[in-house]
Amino acid sequence: MGTNQNRDDDIKLPEIADECRRFLASFQSTLLGTVDTDGRPDVSYAPVVNMDEAFYLLVSELSAHTGNMRRQGSAALLFIEDERDAAQIYARRRLSFSCHAQVCDRDGETWKRLIPLFRDQFGPVVDTLVNLQDFFLFHLIPEHGRWVTGFGKAFRFKGIRFEDAEHLGPDQVKPRS
């Protein structure tokens, strides 16, 4: 994992799932990509809880990403290695997901089950946030994702099933026109 060589014998697909889970467990927040109604991209971040092969965000309607997710029903998440820890700036380890996004009902079971987890993970500020009517809990369901660990070491998978990872090699790159 610490090298950036492009050698097939360095790639061990069975280890990808554990590697992805360990990497993901090191994050408390995610970079968040959404699209507005005019098709313009927006990038932001939000604290995140990862549970039951899904992600949960508690976010304010005052943030552009909240309205975008409510209207479009989708978002992209990016978990990326800190620049200071990267052996090569062009090859930072990163895990990304394209997700379906849906609002959780404040009276529903998901809200009741997840808010205590947010409180445990992020502290008493959550008690204040849940009492503000502009805060929404989103359930993000990964449709597909990518795990990149270096040059020539990119993998794609469905949902958050890292066991299904498929190595992306030169065959999957479309030629330039």
C-alpha cells in the first residue's frame, strides 16, 4: 500500500475490502459534490457517519449542498489522504462514491437510530443542530465507487461492496479523440 509501483503482482484484490474499510474508518467528514438545478457543480464537506453499507449526513438547508441533494437526489463523496501524508501528490489514496441521497423523516426509525450515533461521534453540538428546523438527516446509498492507491492501482466496485472490486487498467481508458 505504501508504494506507487505499477505492477500487477502488487495488486491483491482480496485485500482491497479490508484496505478500504480501514481507510474509511479514519474519517469523520467527507468532501461532498452536488449539482444545482442549472447543472453547476458544488463542492463542500460534511461530517459523516458510515453505517449499514450507507453514509449519513446531518446538514443545514442554508448550505447549497443540502438543497441540491433534496432536489437532485444524488451526491458524490470523496475521502482523500491528507497531502502531508501522501508519498506522491498525484497519487493520493482516495475513496469515492456516487450515491443516491434521500432525506430521513424526523419521526422515522432511521432518525431515532442515527442521531444518537451522531451525538456519540461529534459531541453535544448535535443536540443543538437537531433542534434547528433547517437541519436534515440524509441517507446516502452508494451506487458505485472507486479506490485509488497509486499509479496503476485504481479499482471500481458496486455500492460499498469492496469485495467486488475490479482493477482498472489501460483497457478501461478510452482513447483520446
